[in-house]
Amino acid sequence: MKHILVIGATGQIGSELTMELRKRYGNSNVVAGYISGAEPQGELKESGPSAIVDVTNGAMIEAVVKEYQIDAIYNLAALLSVVAESKPMLAWKIGIDGLWNVLEVAREHQCAVFTPSSIGSFGESTPHVQTPQDTIQRPRTMYGISKVTTELLSDYYYNKYGVDTRSVRFPGIISNVTPPGGGTTDYAVDIYYSAVKGEKFVCPIAKGTFMDMMYMPDALNGAISLMEADPSRLVHRNAFNIASMSFDPEMICKAIQIHVPSFEMTYEVDPLKQRIANSWPDSLDDTCAREEWDWNPAFNLNTMTVDMLEKLSAKLK
Ligand code: SER
């Protein structure tokens, strides 16, 4: 990877991934692709090149790939699970029609492609505890349907055309930089904001609902490590289970109360979010990622909580 394009560079993951890639590969070698209305700001804007890249417009992607001699694309354009349920056709258009565009440009211009999948690619009939790498994937949400299709189409381009596609199934991602918008796992970010602001948190997910989560530094490291991995070791490609922690709302609340004893949480369950959460795994088995490309996360619930509270306190001061 010498010249990299991040599509969706101002989104939840993209804003931090772009900065991390610039740190590792040089500022001028990483192009922040954004859609109009979501321009990069601050350091993201100042530190390197950016370009308007609408994933639904193949010619636009191709023009940027040619101009910057791109050889790797991180395709992060997507709607999160709850929003995708209210705009299913748009979710498909961005997630799948957009992916076709990216893959076609990648085939023509020999680019490697990373397009994230998710715990949302599983469904009710998937084994929920220590969900295996290769198992039943019959989601009923549009988010999940588009993620399974992402995995299949990415593998198709690898097998048929040799396009170097690789991916991980991200769990809920927790970060103190760009907030997520419209996901089922957003509560695990929002809860820290409430704790730092001294507010009571009203949890939309029921007690006892376990989901896999991950701190952003591990998520970024996972994506980049996979793209750098020795291809001869990869048995799988699209997409690897990766895991670092699994908890329910009670556990994250208790982890916060160790540091903020006055913090309080009540429940007001959101039926759509709960239905989606119930259909997702409680925990993933990430043995294949550990064996094939040495996946090894650094953060657990407690170390993440310390870091989140510290960073958010400084940010919201
Ligand atoms: N964070 C995502 C969501 O909740 C899951 O991959 O939609």
C-alpha cells in the first residue's frame, strides 16, 4: 500500500482511520474521500489531500484513483443498522451498488480493497455464543443483508478476477472522536458521554443483551494489519471475525461506576434496536484471525473505560 484512498473518510471509522493511515504511510499518500455536505474539518482537512468521492458514482472514484495513483481503497461508505432499516433502498445503493463501483475500479487499476463487514451479517439462526468464523448467515435486517452480500461480492472479485479484497466483521466500535450515527451498538458510546457530563443514562438496550464491542484503536489496527498481512497465510478473506470484548449494559455501567460512582443508568428499551441486538451474536470466535494474520487486540472493557473517560473529560471540558 503506497497510495491509499479512504471512501467515507469523515464518518465514524473513516475520520480516525485516515489519520492513522497518514501516520503510518505519510500524510500526502492518503486521500480523504468524502461526500459533499460532509467535508473534512480541522486536522483531517489540513494534514493531507482530500477529494469528493461519492461511492455511487464509479467515474468519480476512478478519477481520484487515477489522479493519485491509488493502489489500496478502504471503502467505508455505509448506513448503520438502525438507519438502514428506515432507508433500505439507500442502504443497498450505497453498500452494494457502491461496492460494485469500487470493485470495478479496483479491477481496472489493480487496487487492494477493504470493505468492512459486521456482526450484523449474522442472524437469529446463527449460533450466538462464540459464533464460528464459518457459520449460518441469514440476517433479516437490510444492514445485515448488505453486509453478507459485501462479503460474497468481495470474495467473488478475488476468486474471479484476483482483486485483493480483504475484510473483517466489526463489532460495535467505541471511540471518543467521531460519534456513530444510527447503529444498534451506539449506546456503548453514548453511555460514556452521559457519564462524563454528569447525566443519567437511559439505555435503549435491555439488561442481559450481550454484544461484541471494540475500542477504536484495536479496530484501526485490525483493518490495517489485515491489509498488510502475508496473503499466502490467508485461508479466509471476506470477512474475518475479530473480537476483543463482549458485555451487556449492566457490565459497562459497572465498569464506569468504578471511576464515576455517582453515575446512574435506567432502561427504556427501543423495540427496533432490541430486535436487531437479539439477532446478533453474544460473542464471536476470532481464532481464524489470530491464526491467519496474528490478530491480537490491546484493550478490554476496563482499560477502554479508563481511556474513554479520560479522553472525553478532556474533550468536553
Ligand atoms: N455498529 C454497527 C451498528 O450498530 C454494527 O456493526 O449498526
